[in-house]
Amino acid sequence: MTFIVKDNGKRQMAFERARLERYLDNIHAEFPQLDIESYKRKVFSYIERRESIAADDMVDYLIREAESLTDITTPEWEMFAARLYLNKLYKKASKNRFYNDDDKYGSYVGLQESLGERGIYSGDILRNYSKDELLEASAVIEPERDKLFTYNGLYLLATRYLASDHTKSVYELPQERWLTIALYLMQDEKPRERRMTLVKEAYWALSNLYMTVATPTLANAGKIGGQLSSCFIDTVDDSLQGIYDSNTDIARVSKHGGGVGAYLGYVRSTGSEIRGVKGSSGGVVPWIKQLNNTAVSVDQLGQRKGAVAVYLDIFHKDIEMFLDLRLNNGDQRLRAHDVFTAVCVPDLFMEVVERRGDWYLFDPHEVKQKKGWYLQDFFDERRGEGSFRRKYEELVADENISRRVVKAIDIFKRIMISQLETGNPFMFYRDEVNRMNPNKHKGMVYSSNLCTEILQNMSPTRLIQEVISGDQIVITKQAGDFVVCNLSSINLGRAVTAESDLVEEDILERLIAIEVRMLDNVIDLNKLPVPQATITNRRYRSIGLGTFGWHHLLAQKGIDWNSPEAEQYADELYERINYLAIKASNALAKEKGSYEHFAGSDWQTGEYFERRDYTSAAWSTLAADVAENGVRNAYLIAVAPNMSTAQIAGSTASIDPVFSAFYYEEKKDYRRPVIAPDLSLDTYPFYEKGAYKVDQFASIRQNARRQRHVDQAISFNFYVPSTIRAATLLNLHMTAWKEGMKTSYYVRSNDIDIEECEWCAS
């Protein structure tokens, strides 16, 4: 006889085969197409061969076996595994919270009080809502929506994001996480009578998996700490104080789970003068190595290393050693393997690469000393002409300015060599970014963030004075624009295809209205570790409404990735998303006021709409409304990588193609099947070509059409064989630039045979 051991060995009971069989049959009733008999024979044999087995180990075995049966013909086994895991969570939570597990969910008010006493929840929700309001909120919980999760998504949510106590015991359940986020983000909404309606709308959006919030919001909303933003961008000043202050700020951001983009274009180059002594400067590399050490040393509560991307201009004298930073060969004293690199590229450089001309590299400090300006403070206002190239040509003509002369194509070769070996550097097309910047009346964009989708005005924070007053040291700084990314994403695979019970209801419009409000509230609720970030955040009120599930949506619609139809659909869908986002921000501005720098912006002048050729009657009406009443947020749309949250929501990441319709993910201690969402005989042909086989030029064309409607940028990866010809990779970059892409993210290469790669073999 086999005994089931429970409560850490404190009690045991005889294994009842019939009881387990009834339990499995109940789950099987949801998936009758699965062959349950062979599964049951295997699990019964496994259990009954043992004298005893822990209850948790038995459930884990049931899940593993169900998961192992998942394949391209029976993807439903993953959902079967999800039901097993969900029931395990219900039992754990009910035991820890002392309620009957038949109820699935216990008292929400009790959960808030219990985790508040344990120092897990912050107490904000209990302080800001009455008990009656919390009882009203808890009544909207829909346990059936837990069945929307795949096993992989539910496991990730439960192990990384659900609130638990310090022993990692299960307390919070999925629908309670959604409700907690909704309550937390709406806590300051006025008037109070309408607040619960907004809470219910936010819960509706989250619990139906129509959207996800950024991972820091998902992890921290309602908990102690409360840092809700994903990424930050700092501009490093060219001074010892500025460099070390930036390093400290980046460490503080990293400590609280944020990724950082750091622009180093102002830092003087190798051999530059310091206090008039020529040849003294060590250039940017030693400071980048400091940031590298910070990224490694200041980890995110032991969960992962800090993440820092460093950006440098292609005309900076140190660009060549910068491009070699992550290579495995060469002098390791000049390497920084734990930061990510990115290059800031003007149109002129790409033109010089095309004509195989000379390119000139300058020291920013010398340029400032002798000319009174920095080259990076200019951009070309139009394609082919503008202030950047005039200033660049002025430097080239000035014999008093030292320079290094290199072949532009040789620089690009170094870029591509590094990309194929390390995936970096990322590309940042600075002229297009600044031409399309709706807030160029108040500054410039010098670089992007860790994931290349955030583009907002930037400036360095500078020390003004340091005064000794008695036993106090008073430091005064001029706060620069320290950029903050406040992100959330629409699940295209569900929201676009969702049908409402109300004929006149537009799911996407309803969703975006509540999502923009949630993002705007993040700005006021955020507890940011860097004060200048708080100032910038509230001055611009920038948000990054994004998307995921693009490939999932194409498969559902029966649209081939490589087709012109996919390009047209990207254009139409993202124009609609943009229209609804602007409309929502405009409505918020009428209610709460515009952001501080709205006057004089492209939003106010109408240039934003003109540049994007928005001329229909609907757009003209909206543009007039914006000019008169404003928008709440200076920046609105950014498409982030969002791989984790897409997995939780059971869809495909960002605007990326799936890796494969079906494959196994290898981890240190297990091998897990990964299957494309909603895989079936109907959708398989549209998933069959995975990331490394779809036409990358088609991907560029899709994203160029999409980019027109994205005021910031898109985390856009290239997927190429490691044997790709240099000319083909160069052509990809040239095409992305010519098509108006603002940035590109990783060049992801693998060992696919060139013969299998139709688009790159021709």
C-alpha cells in the first residue's frame, strides 16, 4: 500500500486510486480530445510502486507528466498541466489562509490585513479604501479567469510575482494580484464615488489578459517598496563629480529593479586634456568599466544582475575601442562584458558608409573648448540637410580641431563583427529620433534605454555648488532630465480578437482608455530612488503604451508574416491604437490638466499630426481637440520586448516572430516544451516559419509601417544565421535606416544552415 505524506511528514493517509482518478477525469472533461487513459496508467504505476510519496511531489509528478505530453498535435496537455498547478495553488493558499479550498478564493480583506501585518503589503490599500469598498471590490473576482493561463504563464506568475510571505508560502492568488494592482493604481482617483468603477475597469482589463503591466508594477504594486517603472535613462556629465554621481544614481536604480540606459557622449575621449594638461584623460572605457562593476555588484535582491546599456556617438574619438568592449578576444583590461553597448548614428554617417567615404572622429571636450558647442547637440531637421551636418562639416574644415580619420565602412564592419559575436551594439538613429520628437521645443534625445524603445528629452544633472554650513554640507544640483519608462502592453492576441456582449462596445477603445489612466497614475504613485527622475517623470508625465502578441494575432487572422497584407495590417492597427491612445490622453488632460511643457510642443502646434500625414476627418477633429485642450502625457507609445509578461498572458512577445511553432526550452534542471499560442491545424502554417526563417526585410517593412504611429520606438530584433554574409547584414541595417526606423535592438544569430534561410541566401 502507498501512503500520501502531508504537512511535512506530520500526517499520512492511504493512497486512494479512485479519488485521484475522479479528480483527473474532472479536469479531462474540459479537454476530452486528450488520451487520458495512458496518462493515468503511467501516473498510477509511478505512485503505486512507492511505499510513500509526499503530496506535493505527487502533484509535481502529475504536472510534469502532463507537460511532457504536450506536443504539436496535442497542445491541450499544457492547459491540463495548468489546471493541476492551479489547484495546487488553491490548496496551498486555503491552507495558509485558513479557508475551505472548495471556495478557491478566501477573504480579500483578510489577505490585505494578513500580508500587511507580515510587512509584505504596504498598507496603502487598507488606508485608502473602506472595508465596504474592499468587499465591493472582492465581489468582482472571477476565479474562472484563472483558466485563461497556460501552465508556463501561470508558473511564471506564481513563482515570481504573486505576493508571498518571507518563507515563499502561497498567499496571494492570480485574481487577487490583478485586483491589488487595480486598487493600488486607482487609490488617488477623484471623485471617490467614481473610483470603484475605475477599479473594476482596471480589473476587467487585467483579469481578461487583455493587457499586462510592466514587470516592476506587476511585482511591486501594493507591496512594500512600490517602485513601478521598468527602465531609466541617464545623461552622464563630463566631470568627475558628474560621472560618479551618475554611477551612484545607476546603482540606486538597479537596486530597485530598474534597467538603465547611460549616454556617455559628453565624456571626453582618450588623450584629451584635464585641467589644461594634454594627454591626461583615459577616455570613456574606464568609466564604462565602473558601470560594468556596478551592474554586477548591485544586483536586484539576488534575483538577477543589474542591467546597464551604454550609448556612444559614432563620431566620438573612442568609438572603436567602445565597439570592442564586449568581444572575447583582445586585451581583457579594455573589455566590459556585463554592460550592453549601443551606438548613436546620424544620417550622414550612413550616407558616408554607402559611398565608402572617410569618417571623422572628434573629442567632445575639445570641440566644446574651441567652438563653444557640442556636436551632439545638433541634428538634421530634414533628410539630407540640417544643422548637424553643417556643424560636422565645420569641424572637418577647422584645422585647429584634432581628429582621427577612418573609413566609415571599417567602423560598420566592427559594428557587425560585434553584433554577430555578442548581439550588440544596438542602433540608435539620432536624426530620425529628433525629427519626430514631439517635444523638441524643450530639449533633445541623445540615446535610448536598455531595450531601445524609450525616446524622451534628456540632459545631464550638474553640481552647482557645495557649501559648508556649520556641521552640514549643502549640495545644490541642477536636475537634468533623468528619463523614466512607465510601461504596459496590449495583448493583441486577445484584445483585438475579443468579442463583447454589447454590440456597440469597442473592446480596444475601452481597454486603451483605462490603460492610459493606469499608466498616468503610475507617475504619481511611483517611489523613485533618484530625485531628478521624479522631477522629470512629473514634468513630462511620459508613458509607454506597448503591445505584444503580434505573431499570435497574425496566425489567428490567417495572415502570412512575409506578406504585404501583414505590412498593411500593421499600419492600420497601430494607427488605430495611436488614435485611441491620443484620444485617451486628451480626455485625461481635460479632466486633470496637460503636462507641464505642452505649450509649444508638436502636439499643440499640430506638427505631430502633419508629420505623420494624419489628414482624415477623425484625425483632424482630434488634432483640433488636442490643440485646444492638450494631452496629459508628453510621450505615449513605446513597444517594449515584454517577453515575461507575454508569457504570463499566453501570447507571443512584442512584435517578434515565434522562435518555432514547437520546441523544448532547456534549463539547468529540466526540459520544458514551449508551444505557439492557440496552435492548431489552422494556425500552424502561419507559425511554421520561426524567427530565423521569416524574411527579415519583411520584418523591417512591417516595423517601418508601425513606426509611423509610435511616437517613441520599438524593440526590434534582427534574427540572422551566424553565417550571414556581411553585405546582407549591412543591407538590413541600411534598409532599417532608410525605412525610417528609429532604433534596432539585438542582432540575434544562430547556427541555422544558410540553405534553410531563403531570404538571406538569395
